Amino acid sequence: MSNFVNLNVVGEFLFLSNGEEATGGREREYILANTFEAVLGAIYLENGLEKCKKFVEKELLYKIKDIIKNETYKDAKSKFQEMAQEKFSVTPNYKVEDSWGQDHKKTFKIAVYLEKDKYGEGEGKSKQRAEQKAANNAIDKLKSL
């Protein structure tokens, strides 16, 4: 089964509601994690535990060293909060600057502030996605200081 399961594009093959589709569900981590778990279950039921273990080793475990080294297990908001608290002893504050589009296709523009200073902005189809982008931009700004 692992010969035809490309985990980088698995979101493309999901059946989603219109609401999930409109808000970026194909890229939502918890949906992709649940899908990965379902794939593991299918491999286990069809081929047994050994094939399932080999699939996990091939598709997941080889990434662990890089994930830990690069701290990619942390999202941008967590990283920025750690940096901001370490450098300034301040917790970031996220504010919706703008939003547009129909309710089921809304786009959000969010800014992240440290006290009254804006450190980053981001746009996304959900508030969470826009906050992550704002945090990424804020991280870049903090690194350049």
C-alpha cells in the first residue's frame, strides 16, 4: 500500500463538507493526522502489523531527527511566544485587522503585537491560519533585530 500512498498530497483525495473545504480543511493538521491514522488502520487490517510497522518507519520515523532539530513540532505561534517572552517578557496579542468575503469563504487579515508594536501580519482562510502567518512574519522580524 505504501507504494501508492503519497502523504504529501493525501489531503487532495479527502471528501470534505463545503464548510471544511472553504476553510482550508485539506491542509488542517488534525484532519491529516486522522487520515494518516486511518491509512495505518487500513494497512494493519489488510496486511498485518509488520507491514504497518514498515510503513510507519518508511513514511514517518525517518523524519524525527530533523523534526526535533528544527523544532518543526512547534507551530509558529508557540515559537513566537517563546521568543517574545524570552526577549521582552511580553506575551503576543493577535488582532483581526480586516476580513472580507462571504461567510463561508471569508479571508482574515490578522496582526500580532507585542504591547503596542506590530510585529507581523498574515492573511488566511481561517483566523488560525492568518495568526500562524502573522507569527511567522513576526519571527522573521525578531530574528533580524
